[in-house]
Amino acid sequence: MSEPRVVKTVVVTNPQGLHARPADMFVKLATRFESKVEIVKGHERVDGKSILGILTLAAAEGTTLSIEAAGPDAQAALDALVALVEHDFAENENIH
Amino acid sequence: MQKLQGIAVSPGVVIGEAFVMDTEGYRVPRRFLARNAVDEELQRLERAFAAAAQEIEGHRDAVARELGQQYGAIFEAHLQMLRDAKLRAEVEQSIRERHYAPEYAVCRTLRRYAKVFQSLESGPMAERATDIFDIEKRLLRHLLGRRREGIAHLTSPSLILAHNLTPSETANLDRKYVRGFVTEMGGAGSHTAIVAEALEIPAVVGTGLFLSEITGGERVIIDGDQGLVIIQPDDETLNHYVRMVERRRTHALELETFRELPAETTDGVRIQLHGNIEFPHEVQHCLDRGADGIGLYRTEFLYLGAETEPDEEAQYQAYAGVAQAMSGRPVVIRTLDLGADKLTASQADTERNPFLGLRSIRLSLRNLPIFRTQLRAILRASVLGDVQVMFPLVSTMLELRQAKMVLADVMEDLEEHGLPFRRDVKVGMMVEVPSVVIMMDHFVEEVDFLSIGTNDLIQYALAVDRSNKDVSGLYTASDPSVLRLIEMAMQSSRQRQTPVNLCGQMSGSPTYTMLLLGLGLRQLSVTPAALPEIKRVIRSVTISQCEAVASRALTLENARDIKSYLKEELKKVLPDGGR
């Protein structure tokens, strides 16, 4: 059975990088989907549903990441996650 | 093999098994499971994770209620880490496949993550290691429950490796089994250093973070002379140290021959050589090495070792025991010198600058009931020998007078109650603040004796916090200003021939013995372990030789030159350089 597999490259633009709270938001969103989600930074590949994995990437502002999704809802997952990153995790709304 | 460089605070070399304390100071047992216990243990793990999650949720909700939703959200990431499916899978795997006990599996897995985060040099990511340790702590608390083992309950000889040790942890440890200490934090003069010295076991502090990489049970070498810690040494290193331990044993036996001989220079000047102690049992260490008295009996650990403040009777018992054991030889009891580094963390935190804050005699004068209780106990013990009272960290004449007034008041009290004490008990003070050296001509009029405490004098003269790793390199007894302060103090003391003692780590280092005698000191008080070595130096020199060394040293302008000059001179009289 071949499942849809989609990839998109994003650049981390929020000033603090992919730190704890953005990573938490990423995982929360990713786990809503059935598809497997992975993040690739250079040679490193981590589980997009594992906050510890994401944090070990230490993705600072300006880092380029590939988000990969594979599974029945892969495209929906990818679109949602890419949007989250590109909107700087809408952090400003949360804080103020 | 891994080598760590720290600060050498208590000499000696020891080889043994690592006993690692978790972040809360408890041991993580390295335990393996029987095959049929795995399922049960996995359930235990499940319960621990659930309980820890519940705790964090509780914190989150409480904070959200009090401060608002966005603050509660701070705990979300933390919770997410705890619930990380990958983490759980890794822990479970090591239980299932390697048969690790859950505690050990949690510790190993989390520390691997902590190590990764710590290696991320900068920024908020590196701080995630703290989160990991917090999660570890929570899980271990639930896993170990009441079965947590503290260092008070060791069952075999161990080397204690910890992030930091609280004063009560060090004071309550089981002396029978502790063979050495390593702490990631701390500096020379920290309480770990003092306790290690009192126990005469090697200690290295301030190594920086390394505990995340070891789990206990590893073979470790602590080299307390060089400040080195070697984890899992290779054969060559191990053999080297095994031979060293053997050599030292022989050397210690040789030094024992000095025990019955007086501390006298070759031109016949008798030096009073006393011991510094912290615990009553150390009196025996001093007697075994032929000490002329106890030059400094620190009383802080009476307070720190106990859950509650020691009452008069408990203190009296301790002081009386020491006085009796010394059978008429002087015993100088220093009143409470608590504060700064020796206080519990929470109290110390409230002061921005604890070394310049409310400590020592200042604390005693503000807490008169505690101070009076201690003075009563000391005075009552005074009839049992040559007990003397010493006030620490005096910085002004007013403080000295206040302290003496409290003492006089307590004497009256004892008299009214018909309790025996020596009215002519000798009263002295520590010289550890530069202001006292400057005003020394006034102080000598009001005390029976003085004792120069170099540890604090150096720190106050050079404005260096010796427990701060970043500046501890500036802390040295060889600084010319320190030499001059001692010289000034000695000069003023001649006005009334006030006896001057010198305690502090400087007096226990053979490097400085000739200098100190040359500056006019005729009494030194040293850590008991150093008694034979210092006596050996004293018995190898003449006073005029020492005076020449002192006058030359006083002309030098920096610490490095002074230290190497003193070492050279020592080599001339003792070719092995005092070992």
C-alpha cells in the first residue's frame, strides 16, 4: 500500500527559533493527524510528534527545515504545519 | 576514560565506585530486573508517568487560575515532554530489552537527552536540560517513593558524585562509608570542602556539569591534590594511581614518627602547633598527631547537621567532650560563623551579596537567644579545660564590645544560677576583615588573643569570591597584599604582646610555613591531616632563615613570584618540597 508522501521546505522566522512553546504547538498540531510527520534539518531527521526530538534540532531563527508527512491525511497535515511555522506560531497573540 | 578538572579542596587520592546522587540528592540504584518482573515494572513506570503528568497539570491549572491562561501555558511544553511518545518508547525498551529497573532506565534515557541539550551551546535550547532534570526528578520521586536512598544510608565504601551537596547532606552523611567527594558546583572553602577536610578524604569541587553522563557504579579516581576526577580509567592510569596510593600510605607511616616530637625549630624556638576541627571526633585525629591544642573549633555543623537548633545541653556535651579529650591543652571555640555559603540555599538567596551580608557575629548579635545559648554552653564547658572563646568576622570595635557585653551578661546569669564557669576564660577574635588589621592597635587592647583567618581575609582583601569559579583563580594566599596584611597585624600585636594564631588553609600548606614563622607567627592552627607535614617543616628550619625568606618575599610584587620563591626555599630545606 503506497501512502501519499509530501514534503515542503520552510524557514523558521520567529526570533526565538523552534524553542519549547513553538515545539509544543507543533507537536499538538501534528498529533491531530494520522500521518507520520518528520522534520529534517541537514542530516538530522526527527519525529515531528516528539517534542524532545524537535528540540534537539535547536532550530534557530533562519534555519531551513523540511517537513515531511506520509499517510492518509498527509497533505492536510503538511499544509497545517507549514502554515503554523510560516505564521511564526502566532506566538504574539498568545503572549499578549 | 574521562578526565575532569575541578578545584582541589581536600588532598589525597582514592579509587572506588561512583555513587551518583540525582538532582535532589538521592541515589539512583543501578538495578536489573528478573525476566518475569518486567510487566509489573512497566506498570509501575506507567503509574509514575501518570502521576507526574497529573502533578504538572495541577501546577498548570493553579498558575492559570492565579495569573491567567497564558502563564499556565508555560507548563504545556513541559507536559508535552513528559508525554513524548518517543521518550516513553525508549524508556520502555530499555526495561524490556535490557532489563533495567525503571528508575535506572528513566535516568539513563533522560540524561542522554539532557546531554544533547547541554551540548547546544547557547540560547533557550540549552536551558531545556533543566526541564529534563525536572522531569527526571518527578519520575524518580514517584518511582522510588519511600525507597529513596540518601547518603545517610550508605552500605558500602563509596565516592559521592553530586551536583551540589547541601550542608545538611554533608553533615549527615555516613562517615563510615564515604571515601571521597566530587561536586559539579562549589569552590574552595565551600562546606563540602570543609567536611571533606574534616573527614580527611579527597574532594574535588567545581568540575562543571558531567553527571548526566554517568549513572553510578563506574570506577572513579579522585585525585584531591591535582583536582582531577577520572571516570573509568584505563589500565595504565589505574596502575599509576594504585602505586601512588601505596606510596602515600608509606609516607604517612613515616610522618607518624613525628608524633611525639615537639614542633620546634632547629634553633630551639617552640612553635605552638594546633589543629582545626569541625566535629568532636576529630579531636582524636589531632591527638594522634601530637597537636598542642585545638586552635579552631568550628561550631557550625552542630547547627547544620541537626533538624532543629541544638539546645544548650547538646552543645555543652560537644564542647565538654572536646575540652576533656584535650586534657588541659587549649581549645578555642569559635562562636557561630554561619552565613553565606553555609546557609541553606533559600536563605542565602535572599541576600544579594551574602559574603558582605548578615553572617557570623553579625547574625549572632541579631539573634541574641541563639548566641546566648551558645555562650552558656561554652562557659559551662570552660571548667573542664583551657576553653577559650573566639568571635568570628568582627569588623568594628563596636561589634567586639557588644559581643563581650553579651558574654559578660551570660556570665552573670550563670552566676545567679550557681552554675560553675571560668570567669577568666580567654576571649579572642578572628582577624579576617581588612578593617580589623588597619585598626589593630585598638583591638589588641580588648582581647586576650587574635587568630588570623586567612580564608576570609584573602577574599575580602582581594574582593574575590572563592566559590565563584570564574574568579577563583584570583584567590591566592601568595598575593603580596595578603603578606603585608599579616605583617601589619603582627606588628600591631607586639604592642601588648597579644598572642596571634593563624588558621585558614594557608597555615596547613608547607609552602607558607617559613614565611609565616618569618613574619613572627609562633602559633599555627592547621587541618589535622597537615599536622605532621607542617611539624616536619618547622623542625627543619631556623627562625633567622625564615625571617630572611619573609623579608625577601615582602619585596616581591606579584603572587606568582612569591609562590615560586616560597616553593624554592622550601625545596632547599626539604628536597621533596614537603611532599
